[in-house]
Amino acid sequence: MMGDAVKIDNSRGEISSSLRTYWSIDPDQLLTDLNSARSGLSQASAEQRFKRYGPNSINATSQTSAIGLLLSQFKSPLVLILVFAAIISAIAGQWPDALIVIAMSWGVQC
């Protein structure tokens, strides 16, 4: 796969699908294909890319509230089944079983 090059479609500024395997390309070949160097970009090249592609930043999205985060944990049907099983175990007085099922449901969410 070392011979495969990463090509940038200059008409739309998109990187070809071969970039998905960038880790398997020889580093020197990858730097050449990306028009870069081990020492980094020159000031002129960095300014040109900034004008073309914009800042190298990630736009912040809205943050989820604590209640929204809690409710999102119950989107998985498996978590709902485990919570239901824990409630039934607790009602039946089987506290160790209820605690084990709750611990399992936390493990499913992670």
C-alpha cells in the first residue's frame, strides 16, 4: 500500500478516500502527497491554506445539560431492560442482585 498516494481534489478541496489508510503510507510519501515537510509548513503555505480551508479549529457544539445527559443513558433498550430487572430484584428484596444488575447497566453505558 506504500505506493498509494493521498491526493487532494483541488477543485473541491476534498481529500481522497485513500487518506482513510494514511497510517499505512510511508511517512515521506504522505508528506509529499500533502505538500508538507517534516519541518512543517512555510508561513506562506500556511497562510494560503488558511485562506482556502479556514482556521484549524473545531466548532463548539451546545453542551448537554446534566438532565439531558442522564436521560440519554436510557436510549439503549438493553439499559432499560437492566434497570427494569434491578427494580424487580429490589422489590423482591434481592438487594445484592439489584446492585449487581445496576453495576452491569453502568458497564453497558460506558
